[in-house]
Amino acid sequence: MEKGKIVQILGPVIDVEFETEQLPLIHDALTVVNKGKEVVMEVEQHMGNRTVRCILLAASEGLHKGMEVTATGGPIKVPVGKQTLGRMFNVLGEAMDK
């Protein structure tokens, strides 16, 4: 998995700079650990200079420049099939009805 670091935070818009030119694809999910919890963001734009612009899918409180970000290697995925019928899921595919 590719690693990067947060270089700018503008509310829910996060810029992440990667160590190599191998950038995650548009709509790929990235994760960062914030206050002990994994938080997900989605790549929306390649900015150049090894940097991508993302939309954070949680509150940005607690995030700061320099935090390590990990590319997941794919988009956000949600479960499908008979086991999901009648269930409630959030946008990340996590069950909300326990």
C-alpha cells in the first residue's frame, strides 16, 4: 500500500502528498488514523507534484499536517447479496442496525 502524508486541511477537503509518483486512482479510498479510529477519505483530484485532493467522510477535528495516510488500493466498497437484504448500512458499507 502506498503511504502519504497530509499537507493541507480545508474542512472536509484534504490534500495528501505521496512518497512516489504512483498516485491512487480517482475515487480510491485512503485511510488515516485519527484519535485511535480509522477515518476514510476518497480521492477526487490529482493536483500534480505527487499530491491528491480528497473528500473526508468524517469530521476533520483532530487531523493535522504530517499525519500518515494509507492508500487502500481500491474504491469504497459496500456489501451486496441476500445477507444484506433488510439491513441498514452507512456510506462506507458498515452495518448500522447491528
